[in-house]
Amino acid sequence: TRTWPSTDGLLKADDALAIAHENAGPYLVSTKAIAVENTHNFGGGTVQPIDEIAKLSSAAHARGIAMHLDGARIWNAHVASGVSFAEYGKHFDTISVCLSKGLGSPIGSVMLSTKERVAEARIWRKRYGAGMRQVGIIAAAAHYALDNNIARLAEDHARAKKIATALAAIDSSLVDPSKVHTNIVGLELSKIGITAAELTARCKDAGLWISALGPHYARLVTHLDFNDAQCDQSIEILKRALVVK
């Protein structure tokens, strides 16, 4: 698997195409597919630009390279950008979506593709030992989430933006609110004299759970069970926790 660097996780088609080798010969690995994550997790929930997706898809398919969408948070991308699911989907051969992240279903992911590809995927799923029984109750929860919880993702986005704006007012090096597209807030702590481990520990002691994803990078994610009052409380906890002691 080859990866490429990008600013805030945002796709530039030319970067991916530059390292793709569809005919690498007998001694190297040829590129069979290009995967794009939307929204981008470690980019801070950024939404991939549809024009770059279209450019990459067109060029990749012309070279015989398949396109896969890691769409675990595609619901957030749709709500934030206004780009339809159909518009996103037409550029990819296979798509995976998550029904628990954001939408609030207790469990479940789904693969979308042609009937032929899905049938083949079922075979490979079984070969790898995966499979479930009596999952109707899980499917029912997923149906409810799809019917009721997509539009409300805008509330999560607004709360994430509120947190980012409040923390940027403390120190602009922490986060750029303009880059908070959806429900993820990434905090860069290297300039304020506190580690991510220290911050997460202080927040946990105060009743707020956040993630440390590096020595000086912490991540906050707003979600279905996080309301306005909790958002305000979280901001106050973070303000106290960010004070260098």
C-alpha cells in the first residue's frame, strides 16, 4: 500500500496519480485501486473536494485502476458540502459506509457496488471467517438511523465549530476553525507547552473524554449523544485543562 502526504488530508488528484503504477512489471507491485477517505479522519474531518475526486476517478479509470471510497463519514461530507450521495458515488467502483459513526446505529458497516462485486465480496468475507446471524434487529436500527439521523449531523458540525472557535480564541495555534468542516476538532498542542497525554488525562478527570493521537495532537469528536449543554461544559473543561501548570 502506498500513501501520499497532503495538507489537512485534502485530496489532490495529481499527487495520487504520480505514485500510481498500473504496470509495474514482475518485480514491483502494480496499482490495482486507489482509496479515498471522505471525510478525512486525521485531517480533522475535512471534506474531499468533488472536483479533485472527479479528476482522479477519470484519470484512474482511464489507466485501468479501480476507485474505492472509504465513506465511513460520507454522511458528514454530504451534509457539510451539499454534494449528493449519487454524485459522490458515481466516481467509485466500491464504497464502504459506516452506520454507527455519526448516524448513531449501534453497529454495522455496508459495502456498496455492483451486484457482481458484492457477490464476490461475500465469498471473500466468508473465506476470511466473517459472518453474522440473526442481524435483523441491527438492520432495523440502521434503517432508523438512515431515515432520521442524517440531516441532524449539521448539529454535530455546529458544535464542533463552536468548540474550535472558543479554543482558537485562547490560542490561535491550537486550531483553525475554518478547517473544521464537520464533527472532528484536531488540537495542535506543540506550541502551548502541554502534551496530548496530559490534556486527555486532565479532561478525563473532569469528565470529558478526548483522544490523544500523537505526542502533541488531540482529537475531539461531536456526536449524536452530545448536546448543547454538554458542548458548553466541554469548552469550560478544555479551557481549564489547557492552562500550563
